[in-house]
Amino acid sequence: MNTMFGVLKSLFGQMDNSKLKEAIKEGAYLVDVRTPGEFSSGSVTGAVNIPLDKVKNQISKFKDKKHIVVFCKSGVRCSQAKSILEQNGFQNVINGGTVQNVNDVLSTN
């Protein structure tokens, strides 16, 4: 039941950004998984653009990163990207949610 509440809370309420804040402080690899067009219209300072459909083919870019934060427009694609990375052995992936959420956390760090 707690898991379901957590999912609903992250969808409809305030995300728990404590892990995200810590990861960003420690220099997390910030990955915007939106399309190149969306990325070029504005993203997070210091982020790289690896669109969701390219994540699987660019796994090598994620190796040796202490923390990986994936984010997108609404939270759907980054959730999928997190799953892909975890299926490929990455245990240090944080779903940052939306671009706005990651920017908000960055501005309060």
C-alpha cells in the first residue's frame, strides 16, 4: 500500500526531492530524455540530452557515474528511462520528474 501511495503522491502531489537534492550536490549526471527539439527549447543547466529512444543504444555514456538523474516534460519518459537503465544494471538512477522539478531543486541548492 505504501508503494501505491508513493506513486500517487509523486503523480499528484509534491515529490520527495531529498535524494535528488543530495545527488545534485554530489554532481549528478543530469539527463534530459526529451527529444532534441524539446531540449533545445530549454532544459536544466549542465544537462545532457539523451532522448528516451536512444538511451538503450547509449548505455556507455552512463557508466562510471556516481548518480544519474533522468527527467522529461511530464515524468513518463524519465520513468521509462530509469527502468531501461536499471534493466542494464544501473542502481544509481533517480527519477527527477519534470524539467521544472529539477530546475526548482537546482535553484534551492
